[in-house]
Amino acid sequence: MEQLDKFRELMRRDRVFDFMMPDQMPAVDVSHEVLLYVEGLTVSFDGFKALNDLNLYIDDGELRCLIGANGAGKTTLMDVITGKTQPDSGMAYFGQTHNLLNKNESDIATLGIGRKFQKPTVFEQHTVFENLELSLRMSKAILASIFYRMSSEQSDRIADVLDIIGLSKQSNQLAGALSHGQKQWLEIGMLLVSDPRLLLVDEPVAGMTPQETEHTAELLTSLAGERTVVVVEHDMAFVRSIAKKVTVLHQGFVLAEGNMDEIQNNPDVIEVYLGESQ
Amino acid sequence: MELSWSEYPKFKRVPKRTAFSKNLVTAIILIATWISGVSCVQASDQPPETSFKELVDKMPSTKLKNLSKVVTDLEQESDPRLLPLFESLVEGKLYYVKSDKTVIMLNQELDDGKAFRATQVLDQTTIEHIAKSDIKKIRVNNKLRKQLRKAIAKLTLFSEDSNQRLAAVEKLMSDLNSENITLLKSAKESEQNNAVLEKMNLALNIALLDSNDKSIQKQAVKTLSGELHPSVRSRLNVILEQDANGEYLEDDKQLIALAESALVKIDGKLEFYGFIERVFFGLSLGSVLLLAAIGLSITFGVMGVINMAHGELLMLGAYTTYVIQTLMPNHIGLSIIIAIPAAFVVCGLVGIAIERGIIQFLKGRPLETLLATFGLSLILQQAVRSIFSPLNRQVSTPEWMSGALQINPGLALTYNRLYIIIFSLIVFAVLLLVMKKTALGLYVRAVSQNRDMAKAVGIRSDWVDAMTFGLGSGIAGVAGVALSQLTNVGPNLGQAYIIDSFMVVVFGGVGNLWGTLVGAFSLGVVNKFLEPVTGAVLAQILVLVFIVLFIQKRPRGLFPQKGRSAE
Amino acid sequence: MAASFISSLLTTDTSRREGLLSSRGGNLFLIILFSVTVLASIGNQLFPPGSPLHVDTYTITLLGKYLSYALLAMAVDIVWGYCGILSLGHGAFFALGGYGMGMYLMRQIGDRGVYGDPVLPDFMVFLNWSELPWFWQGFDSFPFAMLMVLLIPGLLAFVFGWLAFRSRVTGVYLSIMTQALTYALMLAFFRNEMGFGGNNGLTDFKDILGYDLQNDNTRVSLFIITACVLGGVYLLSQFILSSKFGRVIEAVRDAENRVRFVGFKTENYKVWLFVYSAIIAAIAGALYVPQVGIINPGEFAPLNSIEVVVWVAVGGRGLLYGAVLGALLVNFAKTQFTGILPEAWLFALGALFVGVTIFLPRGIVGLLSSWKKSNGGNA
């Protein structure tokens, strides 16, 4: 039976094989104004439920903050959305049509979901410029890469981003030689040049100076509207400075959702999360 | 390059050893083997000299035609020396020394047949070296041989030793003339031992197949249906003989049908026991794989590095056995027992040296570690070649490990394989205990799950690495001791095992001892079942292909480590 | 620790790692390759034996053999140095290429074999085979044989790579898998039933494209062809690896997961790089066989494949000419060693493995470049 289903899947006329797909950015259907649907998501590791029947809806163009104690499931949620982890059950849709759970990391990235990791991961043996070049939104096919020549718009775009992230001077330096904060910036820059529809930003201000934090807050706020941004952060002051809507995760499910004031007055939240910090 | 799986079956088949229970006990209670090694020295008790001596002394001077009379007289004696005497005589190994007319039995040819080692018949002392020119054969003719065989049959059939009686019945089975049948029947009267009695019934039933009475024949076929003794099968085939046109020689259709169904039953049983035997071979191969892989599994699981010199540690273990055996050539059994801890210590120390000398400098660079340890394996191999010669060395198998456990005529399990299966399970159990119950085990598990965290709580991860490596290498050494009992000990011994061991670890799941156990035994059994169909080499290739495909489906093996730490 | 000192020099280096030295080194490599080829050929052809400038044919063949090894080393460097795929089974592709060429050369013997059979190679007559197996058909044609030399190893690399990379087998797992691959092929080719001459392999070749293989001119030509192929493959690989494709490949080496999140299908990149590298190894094998005159299953031995890795490590991985340098140096040392102290060679090779990995992680070229840089810094 399973075989038959697979065969049917293979023979579907409305699809073509992956390798025959035209190399272009797929359109995202946001006719219902929701960009990301996450429903009933459950992930368990050896009996421990990292996500427990989690539901989350992100509107198109929204800036959303996710907060929660360690182990609340923030990073696991991002892992599921970006294809790194397969959930035990539940669904995750990007727009109306794209099921994220049957796609791998690169497909999801191509759809327009960009991610900044908790621990900054850049290509340390490449220069800052090359890091950005690799992240450019363009065909990621092999032949295209071999015969790739950078267009002037693209180099302008990279120059712009270098300016935004303040690494113009370090453009030809190996990324491995950057400081921790600079790496954070570079990774944000890599997100920016990839021109994503949805940005998942995991702890962007860890290791940054107050000025840099402020700068980041400005940048993220300016991105919202045009793009959709989901920020995971521990720094409550930072969250307060950017957030319109906050979601609190606790032990793998959504504990509360609303604006910052509502959250701060929510008795459940006070008990399990904010209560501890005050 | 040696081919491990194809070359591996080098067991020494010594038929008809049945004292299994005694041997099993001696094996498990390891100390006892020492006693069994020593107790070989026999106390020589001298029976009072009687007419036996006179008769034997008479033999050199008796003419051939009168020898029969002497033999008849000897038959009346109940002397333990009688049986070897008769046996030597019938085999033409009874001689006398020309000078003093002492009767001797030849044991062994020396100097290309120009001399012999012999035993004196009367006082049973050994003569280490006697020239052929100094002795003369006591000749026998066919008639005498016949008389002797009968006498031997009688002697053994009524012997005190039930094993000897059993052997005698077995011997008679190939020659069931009326005289032997009478002998068997009379022996059966007084027989108490069930096993011997059973065999006697079997022999008598086989004899009934020759009966002229069809109904007796049919009855015999019915009783013998499903008997695994090879002579039953050949006798049934005689009944089913066909002429050139495919017509049965036998007229009685009913008898043919009975014989056919009996044969089918026998073949079915043989097939079943063949299956069991193959499983057994598979398990024994699996236990070798287990021993070879388990050390690798530990080091790979904890440190994430492949020690390509792991195979050479097996080889060192085997050579340790060889060295210890060379040091104490008269105590083969004991030397194996001593070799186990010795190999563990030697290889463990070498392992620690490897870890301290090479691997600790290559932390976080698993591919370089692989290369460096491979280089080390070349050095170790060449070192062994320089020290011991490139030729294979023979490690002897102690007596209690040779031979086979004869479960029935269709199934024999060789002792060396049996012991290695048991031994590998013991090693596995001990290792499991070490990992679960000792502080080292706790540290090792902590480091393998989260190295940084383990460091943070004060575990000296350097020390744990060295100890883990020592433990894994020591087990490789112990595996080498076991391997020395199965294959030739040579510088290339370990080379072939590294890939196989790695396959087992990958198949079972890294860092999981139970996975390694299941992986080793299932790969061993699968391989042994493929072998008769595809040939040894192709079987090995198929297993490799299978594993490559397997990790498509389960990249982390049968029993993966779960959780975020496994990322 | 010397090792960490060197690597720290490299990582804190502020300029692009393939700076001036690299391209200068690459040009130098091409110039040396060209001049050695021309000089050796002239020395062999124009100067009579006995002249101090004469290069004998034995040396020419030895050089040709070294150059095909260098090509193989380059193939390994492409996957290992640039993409972090440590293949311990590239000898398999080399040997398969060699067998393809060997089969062509075997068919060229015709009825000049010991048994004089016009179609069947000697070993088949010896095994009482009555007709040519299907997989030997067509190998009497040179273009077909060369097509197979490229196709079969390429296909094997594709299937293996597709299976391995798609299921994300990496690191030591992959290395051991590649070793198992070449080990399995070795076992298979040792079998007489496979139809590739079993133990003895293919040998007793007579001529190639009608030219006598024993002839000095043929040997010099083969040497020149090998040198040209090496240079050509170098240029092509340099082009590919310095493109954006190369930067993706290097990013895969350093942080494969991150590359996926940027949107590249890393497994496809790896598969095609692996196939490319396997084909280069196969070409090296096909060039090697007519020069040494034999191909047997021993070429599949895992040790051979690992030795290649050491050549690359000695020369300096991640730089194509580093691999070439390593192959030439180690093989030269091997020839010298096995001539003087045959038993000591394995000791030396083993020590080389250990020493290079611990003390020279970037190989000789890496040592030279950091030495040069630290000198430049002081001046």
C-alpha cells in the first residue's frame, strides 16, 4: 500500500521531478495573510518532549519575539521549520501551499526562509565578502556556480550590506579572524543578502555591546513590514525595545501570546518565567 | 592481504571425542585445565606377571601357523595390555627386538622411516628411538587377522569403558556378518549403558535390512526411518538402487515406498541439522567479529576516532599468545589461559601509548587520526615482520579445545568454535559490567555523551581517553588470543579485520555495546548463510553492499544514540 | 607545539589564503612541468646514449609513472583538500581506469599471445573459455575503450556518492566506506570467474594504436601525453575550483550544514565533485598501465589508496600543485628506499603518516608559505 502511494506520488501529473524543476524562486501564497502555520507540532528526544503539541501562526510582515526559558523548545522549533529536525507529528506550512515537513534544508532556504544561528556560524576559511557572495539570492545550481560572474547589482548589494553591518573594512579578511560580535553581524548580513521572506533570528545580540544591540534593534524593526521576522532572545530589554507581539514558550508549548504588557501581566507567565527573573 | 572470512575456517577436526561434559567443566573452571594438563603423567601400575608374559614372550619364536593358537590362548587372559597388543598385531605394527626378543609396538616413524618410537608390550615403557634394522616384524596372515578382529571386537564390546564399547559397535556396523550379529546380540544382553544399547539396537536393525523376509525388512525400514547414522542412509539407497532403465531392482513396491519415505525423513532431518550447523558457524564468526569490533566500538563511541591500528592490536594479542606458548611449550592449555591477561596488558599498554603519543595531539581531527593510526599500523606490521619473520606462526590448540561435540550423527559442533562463542560472551558481559558498574564506566559514558560537560564537572577527560583507549586495545589483544586459535598468526592477521569490525560497529550503532553484539552475530550468521550460495568472496562483497545500503535507511545503525547530544 | 603554531599562523592570516603564493606557485608548477617534459624528451631523443645530457628511456618511463601518480594525487586532493571528503578508495577508480586501458591493450595483442588465439586473451584460453564475455566486447576499439575508462569509474563514483552523500554519510564513516568499496572490488577482481585475469591481471601488452609499447618513441610520447594531461587537468580543476563552485565546495568542507541553510544542495555538489575526481583518477590509471605494462587486482589494495592520501598530505592539501609535489617526492623516496633498504620502506611510510599529520598539517607547501610569510613579516 505504501509502495502504491509512493508510486502514485511519483506519477502525479501536476508535478515534475526535482531535478527537472526550473531553477527559480517559488512563489509563496499568503492570501490569508498568514506566512507560517505551525500546528500540533511534537518532537521528542528519548521520551523528553522538546515540543509538545505546539501551535504558532506568524502573519506576513510581522515581527514576532519568542521567549522562554532554556529547554522551552525555541531552538527545536527553528530546527523543525528549517528542516533540520523531523517532528514526530504535526504540520508546518509556509504560506498556503508549501509543506515544510517534506522539504530539506536547502529547499526551505530556497523558499525564502533564512536563519541566523544561536552560535554564530560563518564560513571561517572564506573572506567576509565571499561569505556574503555565497549567501546571495541566486541560482544555487552547480553549472551556474561554475560559470558564475558577479553582476554589478550584486556587488552593489554586497557593498550596501557590508555598509549596514559595518564590515566594509574587513571585506577581504577571513571570517574566522572576526570577533564574536562581528561574526554575529556577518551572519545577519548573510541573512540580508539572501533576501528572505522569513527571517529566523536566534539570539542576535549575544556578545554585542549596548550600541551594537541598539543598532540591531533598529535594523530588525526596519526589516519588518517588508519581511517577516521571528526573533528568539533572552535579553528582555531588547525584546521590549522591538516587540509588538511576543510568544512565550514553556516546556514545548505556547504558554501565552500578546503584546509585552499583556505578557508581563499574564499570571501563568509571571509564575513560570518572568516571576523567576523578577 | 589475507581474506578473513574466507580463510577463517581452520578448525582442527579430531573425530569421536565424546567426553564433552568433562571438557566443558574443565573449560569453564579455568584452573582445572592446569590439573588436566599435569595429570597426563600416568602412574604405571604393574599387574602381577602371569601367563600373559609367557604367551607374549613366546610370540617372536612362534611360527606363523601356530600363532593362531597363541592368540587363542591370549584371548583367555583378561589383561588391559591385550587390546593394544592385538590392535598393533592386526595393523602390522607389532615387532620384536632382534637382540633380546622383547615384543614392542611401534608408535611413530622417525628419520623418514629408518627408525621408530615404540612401546614395550610387557612393561609399557616407551623406547624413544630404535633403528629399523634392529627389529623384526611379527607377521600375520588373513586368517589370523580375521581371528584378531573378532577378538578385538569381543574385547572392546565387553570392555569396561562405555566409550570403547560404543566405538566397537560403530566399527561392527560396517561389517554386519552373522558372526558379528551374534556377538552384538550377546553383548546386548549384558549392556547397561543406554547410549550403547541404543547403538546396538540401531546396528541390529540395520542388520535386519538384509533379511530375506520382506515383512522383517519393512519393519526394519520403518524403525530406521529418521535415523541419521550414515550407514542407514547408504543401506536405504541400496534398496532403492535402479538399473540402467530406471527400474528398481527391488520388486516389492511397498518396501520401495517405505524406504523412500524413510529417506525423505532422514534428508529432512539432515537439512535441519545442516541449518543448525550453519547458524553455529555464523555465531562463531560473529563472536570473532564481536571480539574484534567491541574494542573499536568503545574507542569510536567515546572519542569519535577510528583507530586503524586496531587490527594490529589483534595481531599483537595473537603474537603474545605465540610468545607465551614458546616460553612454556609443555603446557599448551595453561599458556592460553596466561595469554589472555598478558595480551590484555600488552595491548592495553600499547593502546595507552598510542593515545598519549599520537591521538591526543590530533583532537578534533578524526580524519588525521585515521591516517596517523594507519601509519602506525604499517609500523607495527613491519616491526612484527622484522622480529618474528614474515611467515605465519603456528599456535597450538590445547587438547580440550580440539575435537567436536557430536550431538548426533548429523551434527557436530567443534570445540574451538564453541569455546570462542562462550569466551566472547564472557568478555562482552565483563565489559558491560565495567561500563555499567565502575567509575571508569561512568566517566566513559559521561565523556561520550558530552565531553565539555563532563570536563566541567571535573572528569579528567584526558585520563578517561587514555583509559578508554587502553581498555579498547586490551580487548583487541584478548580477541587476538581467541583468533590465534582459529587462524594462522601472521603480520597481516589484523588487516582484514578492521573493515569488518567497522562494519559491525556501524551496523550496530556507534557507542552501543548491545548494538555491537547484535551487529556482530547477525553479520556473522548472514555471511555464513550467503557463503554456500554465493561463495565466500561474493558473500563478503554482498555484506559490504548490504551495509552501504543499510546506512541509507539507518545512518546511525540499528541502535542509534538519540537526543540532541547525538547531533 | 609546532603544529598548532603553524595552523595558528594560517588562521590568523589576514589575506586570502590563496594569495600571491598560490598563483605564483601554480605558474611555477606549470613552468617546471613544461620544462622538465621538454628537456627530458629532448635528452632522450636528441642526445645519444653516453652523452652526459642523455636521459635514458627507463627514466622517462619512471617519470611518466610518477606523473600519472601525481594525477591520481590531484584527484584525491580535489575531494579531500577542497571538500574534506577523505577517500580511502580512489585506488579503485585508478585501477578501473587501468583495467579499461588494459582490456584495450589485451585485445590489441590479437594472435600474438602464447596460445595464439585470435580473439581470446591468453588467460581465457587457459581457463578454457570458448568465447569473449559480453563485457569485453568493443574493447578492441580505442575510442570505445577510452569512453569506458571515463564512464565506468564515473558511474561507480556517481552511484556510490549518490548513496553516501544523500544519506549524509560523512567523516570517518565515509572514509571507511570508500575503503570497503576498494576492498570489495579487490576481492572481486582476484576471482578468475570475473573475467579480468584473476590474480595475474592483464599484462604482456604489445602495442597501443599500432605503436610498439617497447619502442623508445612510444614511451616518450606516452610520457609527454601524461604531462600534457596533468597540465590540462590542473588548469581545468583550477578553473573549476576558483569559481564560485569552488567556494561552495570549500564552505561544505568547513561547515556543511550552514551551506545547506544558505540554500545549496550540498549532496549534489559533493556527488559531482566526487565523480569529477574519480574520472581524473581513472584517466591517471589509464595513462599508468601502458607505461608500466601491467594491471592486477593489487592496485585495488586499500594500502595503495591510503598511500595516495599521504602523498597529498606530504605535499600540502588544498593546493593542487601541493598534491603533485607530494606524489613526486614520496614516490621518488620510495624508489630510492626500496632499492637500498626494502624492509625499511614500510617503517618510513608509517612514520611519514604519523609525522605529517602531527607536525605538518598543511604539508610542505603550507610550511613553505608560512615560513615565507613569517620571514616577510620580520623583514
